[in-house]
Amino acid sequence: MKIAIRYFTKSKKGNTKKIADFVSEKLGVEALDLTNALTEKAETLFLINAMYAADVDKEVKEFLKANKENIGELVNVNSSASGSSTYKAVKKVADANGIAMSEKEFHTPASWIFINKGRPNEEDFKRLEEFLKQFKEAE
Ligand SMILES: Cc1cc2nc3c(=O)[nH]c(=O)nc-3n(C[C@H](O)[C@H](O)[C@H](O)COP(=O)(O)O)c2cc1C
């Protein structure tokens, strides 16, 4: 398997699911939640996540630990209200588990309560589409 997509969100139809569906459509690979273990090695794993309480959640930590043998390289795709990326928090978990993490990442500011209404918006998805092109071209 060249590419796998997994996402973690606390919201059923929120920003992360929208982003995961977009990535899935652009790469032609199904996006599954973290209850779906990697059954074979993925050269590139897109981990689509969001910042909750300034950290990554235990589900993400547990998934990475349990699936580390099947992750070639991890690509972080994430959103937050503050505009800060989850990269550092995810990298810490990746490092602890010996998982290679790509320096390439996608982050977008996203809506939360009254902040960043309407985001990710059309422009954000355009940026995401551009970001994904490099992985299609590398196939
Ligand atoms: C419970 C909760 C806690 C959050 N904590 C933070 C935070 O600490 N920092 C931040 O920048 N955004 C925070 N956010 C905003 C989310 O990162 C942002 O809304 C993200 O797009 C949520 O994705 P979702 O719609 O898939 O849940 C929080 C959102 C929720 C629901």
C-alpha cells in the first residue's frame, strides 16, 4: 500500500471529517478513523487530526504506537482554532515510537465556537489541494 489515510476527531461531521474526505477524494484512497488498524505497510500515512486542549489525544498516541511497524512516513494534516499546528505534539509521539515524520505538513486555521467562522474555506481547501499534488506526482 502506498498511501493510507486515517483521521481522528471528536466531532462527527466537523472540520477534520471534511478535511479527511477532501484528502480521500483527491488521492483516491479511503479515509478511515483510528479504529481501523493498518493491516499492511503504508509508505505514506496521512494522519488527519485537530488540536484539542493544546495536545494530541490518547487515541492518536495509541494508534501510532500500535501501528508503528506499518508506517513508512507520517504526514501530519491538521487544524486548530488558534492557528498553531499539532506538528510538535504528533512529532513527539512519532519520535517516541521510532516513526519517521515528514517535514511536509498541512495546517489550517479552523472554526471553533465564534472563532474562524467558515474555515476551512475555499482558499484553505485550494491550499490543501496544492499540498497534496506533490504526493500524487511522487507516485
Ligand atoms: C473540545 C475542544 C478543544 C479544543 N481545544 C483547542 C486548543 O487547545 N487549541 C486550538 O487552537 N484549538 C482548539 N480547538 C479547536 C479545534 O482544534 C478546531 O475547531 C478543529 O478544527 C476541530 O476539528 P473537528 O471539527 O473535527 O472537531 C478545540 C476544539 C474542541 C471541540
